[in-house]
Amino acid sequence: MTSASAALPQPGRAKAFLRLVMIEHSVFALPFAYIASLTAMYQRDKRIDWLLLLLVTICMVGLRTFAMAANRIIDREIDARNPRTAHRELVTGAVSVKSAWTGALIALAVFLGAAALLNPLCLALAPVAVVPMVVYPYGKRFTNFPQAILGLAQAMGPIGAWIAITGTWSWDAVILGLAVGIWIGGFDLIYACQDVDTDREIGVRSVPARFGIPAAIWGARGCHLVTTALFAWYALATGAGPFFWLGLLIVAAAFLYEHTIVRPHDLTRLNRAFFQVNGFIGIALFVCALLDLVVRGLSV
């Protein structure tokens, strides 16, 4: 009876893997992939192709799952030495390294399979999108600016989503991708502030660890100012209407709020800024962008 029970699938392992890759954090990247996809569809024939949108979703979730699993695997020894991350599943043994690699490779195969179903350019560029996902966790070992690598990785989402719809390169998508990458790199500067003491002790490199928390906070503010400007540029480049500009005003207000509650000498509300405010930014801009496209004639 015991051996038969052991052979059965264990739902707890799947849940532990989903916790490992923090699947709920897809909310940060997916809205911008949808903005790019829907804008490309609007420019193409003003009709939503739901199958393509589904494939974009599968690509995004697959690649992000692979990236998070690889990150956790590569960083597991560092995580074990940091009190904040010592509870992570690979450290506690809730997920084995073998299981994590299995999940990561399955997610990678799903990503590549969905890219192959989209168009030849997506498949050809898919390996390029994977590279920064693997390089990023190593970045904290050789550069004080690993957030720049993270930003590059995140910029791939909107660019890839646009290519998924059109099969061609788009500089408009590059503008949106840069906005997203600089935005996420900026708030990762804030997030890294909570680990300054530990990072310095164990040799992890980052902007806060090298230059201090005030420099990181000011760097994040600069990043988010540039992000706002890039969103405005994207709106102008794509001929966005009033609803998108309303969304941009909401985003700007959220950035101001975020940098009001997180200060160099007060990080007590850092998690609220990281999880709640940044999640709200993505969803708010997506909703406004969708409304804008529908009002302008996008057929759902």
C-alpha cells in the first residue's frame, strides 16, 4: 500500500513548484505583452485573434516559469545564506533540484513549442530571449548592475508579443519593451535595498550593496521617470487615444505614490510598493490601453 501511494502524483509538489516560481507574479509582465499584442492586431486588421493571444500567453508564462526556476536553482546557495530567502523551497527541500530542473525544462519546451506555432521569426528569436533569463542570476556575481540584465530580459516580452502577431520587427514594440524593462529594473533596485547588509556580507553585488540605499532609491526614481517618458513616446508612436493617456496619468500617479512610501531611511512599506503598486500599474495601463483600442475600433 505504501509503495502504491508513493507512486501516485503528489499535488503538494506541484503547489510547491508554483510557489517556487511565484506564478502569481506573471501579473507584472503579461499586461504589457497584451498591450503589444492588441496594438499589433489593431494596426493589422482591428480584430482580436484569440488563438494568437492564447499562444502569446503560453509563451510568456512558459518563459517566465523557466526563468524563475533557473534563477532559484542557480541562487539556491546564496538564498540559503540570506535570512529573508532561507525559507525558499529549494533551500528547505520542499522542492528538489531535480524537480526544479524538470519543471524548468518542461516550461522551456512549452515556450519553444508555442513560439514554433506562432511564426518562423518567433521561433528563430526564441533562444535569444532565453539568454538574459539565464545570465541574470549570475549577474550579481560579476556586476554591480544586475538590474540592467533583468531589465533587458523583461524588455523581451512586449517585443516578442508584437512579433508573435505580425511576424515582423517593430520599433514601436522596442519603445514599449524598453519602458517595461527600465520600469522593472527600477523597482528591482528598490527591492534589492532590503538585502544590503547580507549582500555585502556574502559578496552579492548590486547597486544598493555597492553604492548605498539612497543611490539605489534615486536610481529607481530616475528609471521610473524615463519609463513614464517612454510610455508617452509609445503613445505618440502608435497614435494612442485619450484612454491610454488617462492610463499614463494613473501610472505616473502610482509612481509618485510608490516613491512617497519608500524612502532611503524608511523601507517599512517596501513590500507594498513592490507587490501592490507595481501590480496595479500593469493592470491599470492594460485596462486603459484596451479601452482605448476598443473605442478606436478594435473588434473583440
